[in-house]
Amino acid sequence: VGDNVGDVAGMGADLFGSYVATILATMVLGQEIDAKTDNFGGMSPILLPMVICGLGIIFSIIGTWFVTIKGEKSNVQNALNLGNWSSIVITAVASFFIVKWMLPATLSLRGYEFTSMNVFYAIMVGLVVGTIMSIVTEYYTAMGKAPVNSIIQQSSTGHATNIIAGLSVGMKSTVIPILVLAAGIMASYYFAGLYGVAIAAAGMMATTAMQLAIDAFGPIADNAGGIAEMSQLPPEVRERTDNLDAVGNTTAATGKGFAIASAALTSLALFAAFVGIAGITAIDIYKAPVLAGLFVGGMIPFVFSALCIQAVGKAAMDMVQEVRRQFREIPGIMEYKAKPEYEKCVAISTKASIREMMLPGAIALITPVIVGFTFGPEVLGGLLAGVTVSGVLMGIFQSNAGGAWDNAKKSFEKGVEINGEMYFKKSEPHKASVTGDTVGDPFKDTSGPSMNILIKLMSIVSLVIAPYIAISSSNADKMIEVRKQIEVIKNIDSAGVERTDTIKNEIDTLINR
């Protein structure tokens, strides 16, 4: 139940949120573009993200046709990768013709001029970034790769060294994805300005359906393995499900990597839309309030992550106590003579997840409102920048560390060689890997993916309130100008009482305007 809720329904909601938010942000930026010479009455920059993402669903379905297994020894991961890459290639080819058909030859956004072909190049950047992020995540979390093997080797010396190795792998796994994201942002901006960044995110999200299908493969295979074991099916059946489950752990991790990359580009597109609506020309980090907002924003993902992990710990304690109670009070469970009360464990996790997420949700919703209306749009922009950078790093680190810990534990089921000796399940190194996996589960299944929701939700809330805080900021600027005018006039003539009354009337008139 937990796998289905977390890795299917949860990831589906996450990717769907990125999908919709990306289209929304691109449309907001597109309405600022002057494209009167197109065939859609100047609406082509607004319609383009919807067309690309809509057709991407069809291309993802076509991509599933390429996922084929020819025999027992076929590589499942390669088959899934072929389907994924096929959908990406088809989307890239179709995007070329869509852009040529819809957009005029030249466009301009906020003084940045670019061509329709540059928009296509930006879409290609988004597709490439998504592909590389999936490949890098697969490397850091797949069985047989150097990062997972390093965790296995350090499991031989105890539980603590297993934890240390997993943390190290997770931290190192942030380097390449961040460099890829940075290069993608710069390249897409070079090609088509802020619209290029937004349409790159739309290009990445075009294959969301395929990414979600690959991600759902993991919990489906995991559930199949659990059913096979509980049903006491032959060993060869369990061996096949174990192979699928190992691939499923990697696909789940790559799906999370894709989700983090999409959330990063989506939040950047939303940020660009927010800046335009709020009327900000520049965010000056030399200003103390902006710098303070940047630091507070960098802190929020840590608090959010801590609350999520704490919630998992509380729910786990309640569930362990319930399981122990059932073993005490319901005889015959281990002998398969009595049926456990499964629904009570499900109810505990359901109630805990809803109850414990109230505070983190309130932080994500209320913080932008308080900062925006109290300090203005520029400080809120600094807050969003801090949240995005810190949240993306935290999400990549936790998701990859958790995935690597999980596959390190899975490796012992087939047997691993450590210092010339073979170790299997129930050995001491395996017990250390189980500890690492226990720590990694809330990392990769709770706090890591929650970073995507945090940065997108805060960006969306900021975009919604942008018109109101822009008006407030504008009025504040006018009042400052009026005060300056009073001082100048008083310096010129400060003796007459009647002159002072005239000045007061003039002030009231200016403020009311």
C-alpha cells in the first residue's frame, strides 16, 4: 500500500503539478511576447507549451511500444531506457515542425529578441537535461555501479560506516546534476531568454507520461515480489521478481531525479513569471532585507525536511507498537493460521501522514504571503531564490542517497564479494546494509521528493499574490516621493502657516491618486 501511495500516486501528483505549473508559467511569459504575424492572432507563444506537452502524451504512448523483452536473460533496464529515449527522440523531431508551423520568424520578450528556431533549440535543451539527469541518477543508484559498490564494501566494517558511505554518495551525486541544470538554464536563456527557460521546462515535461510509467514500474515489481513470497511460490518465481524489483528501485530513483530537475526548471519559469507580474527590474542582494530573505529561504528546506523525517519516525513507532500488539494478541500469525489486521496499520500511516503534514504545508503556503506583504516583492524574490537552490540540492542528495542504500541492501540477495569473501542475506554486512536502507527510505520516499512540492508551491503562491504586492510596493514608492517633495518645499518657504496648509492639501491629493 505504501509503495502504491508514495511511488505511484505521490509521484504522479508531483509530476502532474510540475506539468501544469510549467505550462502555466510559459503561458504567462508567452502573453508578453508580441507575435502578431503568426497564424493564431498573436497567441502562438501561449499555445505552444500546451501543444508540445499534449502531443508528448501521445509520443510517450508510442515510446512504450519499444519496451520489449526477448528472453529470460534480456536486460530489463535497457528495455525501459529504449522506450524512454524513443519517446524523447520522437518529441524532439515533432517539436521542430510544431515550432516552424506555429511561431513567427522573430519574437521578443522584455527586450530580448530571438528566432523561432532558437525556441526549438531551447526545447532540445530541456529534453537533453531531463535525459542526462535520469542517466546520472541511474549511475549513482544502480546495482553494480561504483557508488553502490562503495556502500557495500563499507558495510563490512559496521552500521556506522554504511551510513557514512551512503551520505557521501548522496552528497557527491549533487555535483553533475547541478552542473547540468546550470548549463541548461544558461543555454536555454541564451537561445530564447526567459521564454527559453520556460519552454525548456515544457520540453522536459513533454515526456512526463513515459517517466511516470517507468517510475510506477518499481512499486509494481516490488508488490509482485511481496505477493510471491507471501504465497510461497517456487524460488525461480521469487528470483525473477527480485530481478525486476532491483531494476524497479533504480527506475524509481531515476524518476525522482527527473522530478527534481523538472521542479527546478518549473520553479525558475514560475520565478520569471513572478518577476514580470510583480514589476521587479532587478533583485539587489546588496540590500540587507533581500540578503536576509535569501538566507531564510535557504533554511526553509531544512526545516521542511526535518518535519517530514520526524513525521515518518512518529508513524513508524506507532506502527511498530501496533504490529507487536497483534503478535501478542493474535496467535498463529507466523504459522499462517490467523490473518493479521492489516487495515489498522494502513489507518495509522494514513492518519499520521495527514496530521503531520499540516505544519510543513502551512510553512510552504503562509511564508511567501507574510514575506511578500511585509517586505515587498524584491525580498520575496530573494526568499524564492534561496528556497529553490537549497531545495534542489537537498532533494538530489536525499533521493540518491536513499536509492543507493536500498540497492546496496538488495545486492546481498544475490551475494556480494567483500575482500575476497562472499556475503549473503543475514550476514553481518547485510545487517549493516539493512540499517542504511532503513535510514534511506524516509530520505528517498518522503523528504527528498517533498522538496519538489515545496519549491513549486512557494513559487506558485508567490505568483498568485504578485499583482497585489506589486501594487503595495508601487504605492509605497509614491509616498516616499511625496515626502521628498514636502522637504524641498519646506526648505524653500517654511515661515507661513497658510503655505503649510496648502502643502498638506497637496500631499493628500497626491496620496489619493
